[in-house]
Amino acid sequence: MANFAKPDVPRFSVDVYQNEYLPEGGREVNAIVTVTATGGGTIGTGPGAAAAGRRPSAAVAVMVDCSGSMDYPPTKMRHARDATAAAVDTLRDGTHFAVIGGTHVATEVYPGGGRLAVAGPATREEAKRALRRLSAGGGTAIGTWLRLADRLLASADVTLRHGVLLTDGRNEHESPDDLRAALDACAGRFTCDARGVGTDWEVKEVTAVASALLGTADIVADPAGLAADFTRMMETAMGKEVAGVALRVWTPVGTAIRFVKQVAPAVEDLTGRRTEAGPRTGDYPTGSWGDESRDYHLCVEVPPAGLGREMLAARVSLVVPGPDGTAQNLGAQGLVRAVWTDDMTASTAISPQVAHYTGQAELAQVIKQGLDLRKVGDFDGATAKLGRAVQLASASGNADTAKLLAKVVDVVDAATGTVRLKTRVAEADEMTLETRSTKTVRVKK
């Protein structure tokens, strides 16, 4: 793993925002934990970037859908080839990489032979020549693509392993259980960004890949936008500097963790991903980090205590796997406290950060519920849920989500959540809202 003594590796900090005061008998403690990584290397990406030795070693596998539907329209496959070429051009010199063609089977497009190439001027050109031979035909079995990516990425002795997956269709040539098993097998081994191109793919499949593998999911409705999207994705991947970071949460005897959720930049429930790390201690995976900041919502149930008592409800720190397999602490920690008081003003106040992200999590939930109800013809239920979504987006200043909602409903009054379902909605607009429903805005300082 990366050497954390290096000056160009990020330094992590943890800040805790909460109202620690509880009424007599109060048991629920909520806190927003902000994790920030700063001071990492700032060298560029792509050919001519500064010496790769200043960045941790990396391996990338790009999985391109080559199923028959990629020929409709024929420009879709051309845009996918161009986008993959743009991603290859963005790779930092020295990065190990492979390109996989995905149908109902997974095929090594470049370099082949069960190995990875090392990015440089010659291998980039070879990869682009190989991409020109890609053609569409066959079915879709995303799990097989991921398993091949895992085998190839594991063949390199590197710090960071990342995948990029592009699909344009539904995963019809393997069962949902097969895809779930593949995601379970790959989780924690590499991160993966997933993209759906066009409008014939299944949002829940693409978002499931990104969720399980701690990457991003998005729609590229117009294939002409793929190259720009792939370039941005690869630039972000090349900016990552620390892999396998986990949020370590210790709680004292008598407490129970209700949930741990990432709430910014997107909502992701990490509660079920806990791995035990010692007495009353659990690790929650957060993936790879560059220079960035993320927010987490921690909810802890504490035993009731008398007025005037106080306790440490949780201690949050950050760890990464060390060279010998044991966890290495990144030296930042935050404390979550509970204090019992008879001051009603203090005990009933809600932390603005907690209130904001509780609303953002509800926003993501009601959008999904509303769209699901709309699909099954429950238009009254859909109107109520999407109206609540409009109200929450307006109140929290989530302008991007508000714009997406306005393409699915006519907004009569945003403040009260009064809306009318549009009779005609472009499929791309509905899929964009569903895919981006978990994206949040940060609390205003």
C-alpha cells in the first residue's frame, strides 16, 4: 500500500457535527462525520505526466458492451470505441490496463493472454488499433465481464485497482443471482464506475454495480457524450491516491449502531457492509480516495442515563490495509458524544447538518418510490412521492435534482410539494432522474 509518510499522499482529517444533548431517557445519537483528504500529489494524467513514482501504482480495466444492440444505431459502437480510446489516452504513463469486450461472454480485446499492458505511447496506439476491430454481436452477461476484470486486475502488484463498465442493454444472459454473486466476489477487490448509454438498459443493474464496487453510476443518453464522460471518469480515477480506506467505528458496551451511511456526494448505505475489527469495533468500506471530502451519517443507540451524565457514544477513525495485512491507522479521529440534560431547548435542537442529510436521504428514497409507483400505474401514489421530492429538493437547495424532477412533473408549488405528473415523459429524462436520485448537495456552511 501507499507510504503515508510521503508528502504527496493525502492527509486525512475527521470533523464531527452533532447536537450531543439528549432529554432524560433519550437513546438516539446522530452525527454527521466529514472526512477530508488534502495535500496529495497534483501532477497531471495522460502522456507526458510527471514521473509515475510520485503517484501510487494503478491498474485499470475498461469493459465495453459489444452486444448486438450496440449496432442500433451504428454510431453507438463507434462512440463507444472513441470513448474507450479517450480513456486510454487519459491513463497515466506506467498504469497497467486492459480492455474487455463484453457480450454473453467476456473477451480480452487488449492486450490479451490473461495479462495487462503498461500505459505508454506504444501501448496506447496498440490498444486503439485493437479497438478499431470491435464489432457488435451477442448477448449481455455483466457478471462475466466483472469476473474477467477481477482476474486481470489481480495479476498486477499495484496499490489501486479500478474498472470502468459501459452497457447499453439489460443483463439478459445471466440470472440476477449470477450478477449478485459476481458483485459479491469483486467487492473490496477493485472499484468500478458504471455507465448506461442510450435508454435500453436497466437503471437498477447499473447502479447495483456502482454501489457494490464503490464507484459512480450515470446515464449517457446521447452516445456522442461518451468520450467526454470517459475522459472525466479516467481523470478522476488517475487522481486517486489511497485505496481500501475504511471508516472504523468503535462504540462502548451497551450501545448499538443503527446505521452508517455515506450522505455526500451521494447516498450509500454502508450498514450491511461492516466487517468486525476487534471488540465493539467495525470497519465500513469507503473505497479509494484522492483530494476530496465526503460526509457520513452515523446513528448510534445508547443506554439511557441520568440527567447530567455524559458518555462517549462512538469513536470514528480511518484505516487502510497495511503491507503485512493488518490495518494501518491514518491518524485522524472524531468523537461522538451524548450528554443528558433537562434543558428542553438544548435537547430538542436538531443539528443543521443532521437535518440536511436526513432530508437528502429521504429525497433519494421518495424519488425511487415515486418512479416505481409511476411504472406500475399508481399515479396518485407517484404524485404524492414526487411532490414530496420536489419539496425536499427546493428546501435543501438541490437545484440539479429539482431540474430533473421538473422534467417528470409539472411543479405547481415547490414549497408545499404540489405537483402534477406529466402525461408524456421522455424515457431518458425518467432514467436520468432515477440514476442520479442519490446525488446530494452539501449542507450550506
